Amino acid sequence: MISKAVIPVAGLGTRMLPASKSIPKEMLPIVDRPAIHWVVEEAVQAGITEIILVNHAAKGAIEDYFDINAELDAQLQAKGKESLRQSLRHIIPENVSVISVRQREPLGLGHAVLQAAPVVGAEPFVVMLPDVLVDAAGGDVDLKAMIRRYQTAGAAQIMVEPVPMDRVNQYGVVSLEGAAPEAGGSAAMTGVVEKPAPEDAPSNLSVVGRYVLPGAIMELLKTTRPGAGGEIQLTDAIAELIGLAPVEAYAMTGKTFDCGNKAGYLEAFIHFALEHPELAGTARSILERHHAR
């Protein structure tokens, strides 16, 4: 069983300044919980039991969030707020662990993932980018389906979704052996390129930010040279992996939100507010009032 998820959280979040100046961008709230909570919750729903945060020295608040605050716990107990106390004590299930490793220099996503190699070892594992939130849209979480496909087919899984061709230069883009997979399906990949020019893009299928990878990718990352942006790119290691082992593009069924920029963050906040069991009605009323102005 695949039990480990690597979540790189060391980035400084410059696209979210000034909000991210003193607060990790992963701790910015999406309704009533920080963005990182939604990502970890998705991992847990997919069956992950070991969360590995690749962190930065200045972002200890992320680790603290998943720990118990003894002083706050005691105050809530003294005030008889047992329901709230228990919800904070069980932000993650008891069988799920969260640990942290450091990325000392911002040398790219591939370099960040490589920092988790001593913990991952030779096992297959999941990579989840914390800027991307995924709503399962009432169905099974896509990550769970990707893990299931990896276990049955033995092929690495890269989540993709179509984007307009004039935006492919913002993403990793895959090339396929045949036709694009239908939603919830996988198709063999022949390559992946980071941020291609529209005229050079092999498709309009962008890498979303969810990966199921063999442990062997760590050995490839050790020798991956800096690529786009002068950084060690995970996509370059995946491109090399394609020549050695099967790699498939998985077409997602849910909806994604890029919370690494202000417009995507705003959209995510509104979307999840409208889905919230307690606040949906209030959120809808607020939007209707503003729309009527």
C-alpha cells in the first residue's frame, strides 16, 4: 500500500504578498481552516497515513498547526468547550503522522521532493502541491483513484487537466501515446515538458499538482540538472522516468483551484464557502446582496 505523501511547503509565496509576508501562504484560511488542512485532508481520504512536509526554517506555523497546543487545549477544557477541543485534537486521525524535513535553498520542486528521500526510501509515494486544492465534486477523490491505478497497472500517475493553449506556458504539459484519457481514466505518456511556448506544446493537458511516483524517481532527481527557471524540475525527472518505466496521465474528475495566486485563492474561498455545511446559506446571501448592488 502507498502510505506516504510528500508536500513541499518551503516556498515563500511571493504571488500572495503582502498576506504571505509573515504568514505562510499555506496557512491562509479557506473559509474556516488553512489551505494546508484541505490538502492533508485530501491525502487522508486517499488512504495516506504518513505526511512529509518539505519545509522552510521560517514556516514552523505549518508544523505547529498539526500539533496539540497544550495551553489552548487546557483553556478549552476549563471553559467546557469539549466539542471544539476534540475537533482541534483530531485535526488529523490518530493513525496519521505528520513530520517535517527542511529544504535549505529554493532550488525547485524536484529538489524539494528529493529532500524527502531519506524518509521515502524505495517505496512508491505521492506528491501533492499545496497551492492546488481539489474538490472531489461529490465523488471519490481523484488521488485515491490514482493510487488504485498505480497499484493495479504499476504505472506512475500524473494528474492532468486541459487548459487553453495560450496558457500552456504556465504549466508542465504532457504528450501522450494515443488519445487523451476520459475523466477518471489514464493514458500512456511519451513525454512531459515544463512551461513550453504555445507553438511548441505537445498538448493542452497540464500537470495539475498530484503525482503517484515510484521510489526510483529519487535516484533520477539526484542527477537531474537545473531546467526551466534555473531550478531542478520534477517534470524533467519524470521525463527521464518515462524512458525507464511506464508513466500515465490521469484525467481528473474533480475541480481544481490554484491558491498560489490571488484570483485562484478568491475563487477557492467562494467555492468552499458555498459548499460549507454551516455557512453555505450565509455565503449565498452575501453574494446575492453584492450582485444586486
